[in-house]
Amino acid sequence: MTVLLAGATGTLGREVAAELAKRGERIRALVRSETRVARLTTAPAELVVADLATEDGDLDPACRGVDTVISVAGRSCSTARLPERGRFRPVDLDGNTRLLGAAVKAGVARFLYVSVLNAHRLRGLEYVDAHEEFAQLLQASPLQSTVVRANGFFAGFQEILRLIDSPGPVPLIGHGDAKDNPIHEADLAVACLEALEAARPEVDVGGPETFTRRQELELAFQAAGRRPRIIAVPPRLFRAGAAALRPLDARRGEVLKFVAEISTTDMIGPPSGEHTLKDYLSALTHGR
């Protein structure tokens, strides 16, 4: 089987590539630019350079001779990646739609896409809407489609550790009692390929452990060897700050709005995987 992997250089993409390689699959990696190739940790059999955020680059050759497309491509939700200020729709919706059109034209059999857990409760957010509008297009296509709606990735805790390292307290939105079971990208990669092999049209997935948001923050402080410095911020004030930021930096404003919503909503998917958050945070902090 030849798999076209879009978003191969991201954290999840690298784990999906590693899992595909373990299973002996032939990987064709779709990357945004030549400069991002260095991020690949699993050498693909083939490499295609095309930017999903623009119409530059022909996606038809990328899909030719491919059995399966896996897209984990999307604009980053990180608030730290400046000057990357592009909005979500040009990649998450428009770019993936162009990729889907090329896949249909090339006669690809299967297409897997990773969307957002609890999307039905989070509509109205640009990040979620872009994912789900594409998911609906995919499900209406003639391809065998699999939509994996995943909880937050462990990599998101890298930003929390950066906040812990900075002066001042770390904000906790609301009371911190909303529950969450984040998932390690390696565990999510396995769940994606299992769903694809089982031809499951839709799958929700979270990690093996459930925490409150406050417990997650305290665990991060513990891993960093710091005494917790936490300040509770009313959700309405956080949302107001996000709205004020939008005219200056639309993407970051949307990210903060999304963070406010998921921080005050129970985000619990069916548990999967074996990686623990404590071990992940410990590895990060000991590696610094």
C-alpha cells in the first residue's frame, strides 16, 4: 500500500509516519516547503512539495498511484509560532478540499482526516468549523472516509511549560474543574491506523488518563520542579481579551477563543493508548 501523508512534518504527522513505517507501508510525504524536510524523522519513500495554504503546486501528481490519503495537515494552534499568522480556513478547509479533489480524480480508495473531539459542542469557533466543514465534504465524497475526532495532543503542554518558565503566575481559565483526557501523538497515530484498517467512518479518541484542568497545570509545575503559581481568570475576561486581539492578530485571537472554550468544557474521548502525561512532562523537563 502507498500512503500519501499530508502534514508529515508536524508532531502528529511524524508519529503517523513512524507507525506506517513499522507496518511496512510505503510513504509519500506531502510537505509545505523544502526547508521543512529536515523535520522528518522517518524517511519517506517519496517526497512531494506543495503548500496547501495556496494554490501553488499541483496536487494531482501527489495523489497518483496512491491507495490511501491520510491528512493531519492544518494550521498550528500554537500561540507561540509568530510570524505565522494565517487563518485556519485556507489550510484546514480549502487546502484539504483541494487535496480531496485530487484524491478523487486519481482514484484513491481511502482518505483519513483528523478533526476535533466534541466538535458538535464547539461549532462557531473558526478552528473547529474549518475542520468539520472539511469532514462533511469528505464524508459526502465517493471515497471510503474515516474521520478521527481527537482530544488535545500532549505537545500542547510544551506551551504550558514555557508559561511556567516565564515570570508571573500561569492563568487558569475558570475554576479548573473541567475534565480532559489528552492523548500522546504516538497513541493517536495507532488509533488512526486501526480505525482506517477497520474501515470505521467516525472515531472519537482520547488518552488513557483523565484530569481536571487544574490537575494538569499542577502536574506541569511538578514536572518543572516549581511551586505552583496559578491565577484564576474568569472565562468572560479571557474571551474579551481574545476578541480584543483579533483585529491585530486574527489567528492568535481565534486560538485564545478556542482555548477558553475547551478549558471550560469537559473534553473526554474514549480512552486509548498507554503513554502517561506525567512521563511525557518528565521527559520534556529533564531534556531541557
